Amino acid sequence: MNELDPERKSKARRGIASSIDNSVEIFAETLERLKLERHAADYDPTPLKLKRKSVLNLIDEAEAANLLLDGAPDDAKRQLAFACVVGKRKGS
């Protein structure tokens, strides 16, 4: 597999952060928030405090984020895919 050297990865990340489409950014932020909610629901030993209405709101957020992503330009979707593959370093 051809991997980018660390300097090229760093430049690519900076480029993505500065040029990513707003709809893709909202999608990514929503996805991260939903992942945290799911992790809490799956692994938090305290009793689940989400009510049906809260869960339905999270589903609505996910559907809205998907619609935003569907309407995003193809190049923005490619940037998101690249960012997912390259990843984000802790502390950056």
C-alpha cells in the first residue's frame, strides 16, 4: 500500500480543514456526536437516561446530516473520505 509520508499527510489535513464544504463539516460533527451517544448507550454502566423523544431527535439529526451530505459536491465527499482514511491525530 502506498502511504503518504507524514509531511504530506499533515499538509493534506490542513488543506482539508481549511477547504471542506460546510455541509460535510456539519455531517462529520453530527456523526461524531452520534458516535459518542451510541458509545455511552452501549458501554456506560449507569442506567440509560435517553427518553424516546431524545432518541427520535437523534434519528432526525442523523437523517438531516445524511441529506446534507447527499447534497454536498462530489469533491467535498472525496475530501471527507480522504479525511476518514488519513485520520486525525490526537491533539491536532
